[in-house]
Amino acid sequence: MRNIKLTISYDGASFHGWQYQPGIPTIQGAINQVARKITQEKVVVHGASRTDRGVHALGQVAHFKTQSALSPQEFQRGLNALLPPSIRIVAAEEMGQDFHARWSAQGKTYRYRIYRGHVLPPFEYGRALHYPWPLDEQRMAEAARLFEGEHDFSAFAASSGSEEDDLDRSVLRVILSSEIVRESSGEEIAYVVRGRSFLRYMVRKIIGTLMEVGKGRLTAEDIVQLFESRDRSRAGPTVPPDGLYLVSLEYPDPTDSLARMTLRRAKL
């Protein structure tokens, strides 16, 4: 069996998220269907991140295993020829058998766009949150840094729907960087966060909380108390998915592993 890695970009506005759901348009469902048509095998495409309904991706990563003799480039061309234009395979490559899009990932970067101009361009509808009212961006930027490091993110995660499951799940997460940036256009700011893994709705809940700071309704000290309280009801609202993008995934460098293996063999 061969292991094919895909890097995928998509507009999530017309899909009910990544994960396959019978009779409902999803990203995974669309790619599964086309991959099976190309390979004539019942392949399953495994994604690195289960993005929610309406969330977009610039660099989602997935993999599938197949006995097909097609080259990665032929898979890329074939998939793009049959997939809807809102889903594009931007790269394809063959990986070792131990590669797994989700479990091999070492980090993820998300970006959330907030359009600050008075009038939202029609081409940005469904692709950015429109908020033209006053926001203290400096306070938001300072508060964003408080999310860096390892924290209990109970106050910034959606409930699983089961009190028992909520008690059992790990809510400790490590955020490597968290910042508010002003885009060069001058009409937009973005929240950019990089971490090892995220809880459901966590990024959108953080942004809602940062916007409350920008509106003067919460302070940086309140965020510290939110971590301690673990109370979701005291955090900001969960913002719409429109402006959220999965930017990229991080994986171990395969050349580093090869170099270490070569060095070990040389010492033997």
C-alpha cells in the first residue's frame, strides 16, 4: 500500500465542515468520493483537522492509502479535475507508511480575519467577520499574549454535549504564539494563533473574548481569572466561522530522520 499526502485549500462556506456526514456536503465526503472514483478502491481520506462548518483552509493536510500506481502529480491533477472549484489540491506527495496527517502533526496555525472598514466588500462576504465599530486594538494585542504557554482552556472550549465526557477530556493545551496583527490594507486586523492542538471552538471563543477586551467589557486581568474559573459563561461569545482559516500544519522534517538514521548506521 502507498501512502499519499495531500495539501488542500478550500472555501468552507458551502460545506458542513470537514468530517464526512451521510447525505450532507462535507470536504472529506467530497474528496473521498472523487478519490474512490480515481482509484476504484474504497479509500478513506484522513484529515489533520476537523474544521467546522463554514471554516476555510489554506493548508489543510490529509492522507490516504492506495494500491494505485498513479503518481502523486497524477492524483493531484485527477482530483482537481473532478472536485468542485471550492476545493483545490495544492500539493500531493508520497510518504512513508508511518505518516498520519493528524497524529504526525506537531503544530497548527489558524488565522481569523476581522474587517474593520465601514462597508464589507461583497467578495469578502462569508470570508471575514465585519466589525466596523470601535475596538481598542492595542489592548486586544496585549491580551492576546496572555494565551501563550500551557493553560487549562475549559473556559474557551465548547461543551462536548456530555457532562461525563467533559470531565474526562483533557483541556490542557499549549499555545506557541498568539497575536493581533494589522493587515497592510489598513482595513483589516487578524488574530493569528499557533499551537500544538486546539479544542472545539477554542479559537473562535478566544477571539470573541479578545473582542470583548477591545470593546472595554473585559480586561487582561479578567482573562487570567477565566483560566482559573474554567467558566465558559464568563468568556466572550463564540464568533462566527466566516473569518477562520486553517493556515498550515507542521510535521517533523523527514530529512532530519534520514540524517539521524544514516548517522546511527555509520557509528555501527
